[in-house]
Amino acid sequence: MASIEYITKRIAGKEKEIDKLQKKLARIEKAEATGWEVNPYYYDERDKRYTIKDLEEAKEALAKYRDELAIAQEKAESRDVKAILDFLAGWKNRVREFYLRSFLAYQQEHKEWLEYDAEHSEWINNGGWRDPNREAINKEYKDRRNAHYERWNFLFHYIEREINADHTHYVEVLNAAKLNKDLDQEADAMYDDIIERTNKITGKITDASALEVGEKGELNGYIKGERGIAKVHTIGAGGYNIQRFHFRTLVHEAK
């Protein structure tokens, strides 16, 4: 959904366009009324036909933008539903913990990989190409390398290298600021998605006191609005091994 500012600008633009087309149509009809005798702009029937078509399309677009603005305003007025904010704050904390645990596990596994990689390089330098089992050994090396980097691929966006405290070598660190920024943006998008689907049922939210975060971090309950009541139910999964916690929030009209 576009922002209120964006939609408002589009509405103003369409209103201006409609005003110009209406004035043009008035000039055309005035010329037509004289049998095209008084016609300083050299209009004809084709100009009238195209202008009417453009005017109809502009009015349809204006109506669409006004509908979008009403929806966007309803969503904007629902930006402070505490239960949803608490739910998403809990989700962000669980995902942060997941990345921190994963980074520690990655560091240990990567250390073991580097040791294995060094052993393989030494084997090559000592004439491994003459080993009758070289194809199997090289295949095992490539498979293990690919599996290692595929396993931790989701982490690499947040891993950076920086000089250690003694300024003797570089170490890998998890960029928490980048992770937090991405989680904030993702949570904002999730909030908007939940509110947008809720508003389609309820209109402007008037009461969300029956919505709460459960013991397992799921968002469940009811939201009342000007047009109806929505039932919210969340199915969560993850948070173990290398699968981060994720959820699917269902929003239905309450019967």
C-alpha cells in the first residue's frame, strides 16, 4: 500500500488533470455549438471523443486513489495496537537470539572447516594428485565445502571482518546494527500486512483489547472495528537448529 503522502499527491494531480479536461471539453462544446464556425483551437468531433474518454479515465483513477487513501488512513490510525507491537517485539527478540546462537555455532564449525581445509591443502602439496583415491578425496572435500557454506549462507549478510583488539589479525563479527535494522523493517512490513488484512474486515480499529500474545509468542484473539470483528490466529514454527522462528498469522471475519 502506497503512503498517504504519495496517494494525496496523486489525487491532487488527477483533480488538476480533470479540471483541465473539463475546461477543454467546455471549449470544444462551445465551438461545436457554433457548427465549428467559431473555433480558435480548430477542434473537431475526434477531439471531443478523445477528451471525453480521457476525462472518464481520469475520474476512474481519481476514485481509485480516493479509495486507496481511505484504506491507508484507516491503517495509519491503527498503528498503535499494543498486542501486535508486543508480538512483533517478541518475534524480533527470538530471531536475534537465533542469529546469535547460529553465529556461535558457525564460528565453531568454521574453525573445524579451516583445519580440514588446511589438511587438504597439505595433502595436495605433498603429492596428493598421485594418490589412487584422489578423486574420492577431492569429491569429499568439495561436498563438505559446499555443504558448509550453504548451511551458513543466511548468516553471511551479517558477518563482517574487523581487526582484533591487539591489532594482530582480523576476526569475524556479527553486525548487530545491520541485523536490527533489517528486523525493524521486516517487523514494520509485517505490522502493515496484519493491519491491512484486518482493516479489510473491520475498517478502522476501535477495540483490540481482546487480542493478546500467548505463552509461545503467538498472536491470537479478536479485533473490533467500525465495520465488523476479525479473528486473529497465529501459527508459529522454528527457533531451533538453523531454522529461525517464523509465523503465519491468519485473519478471518468472526462469525
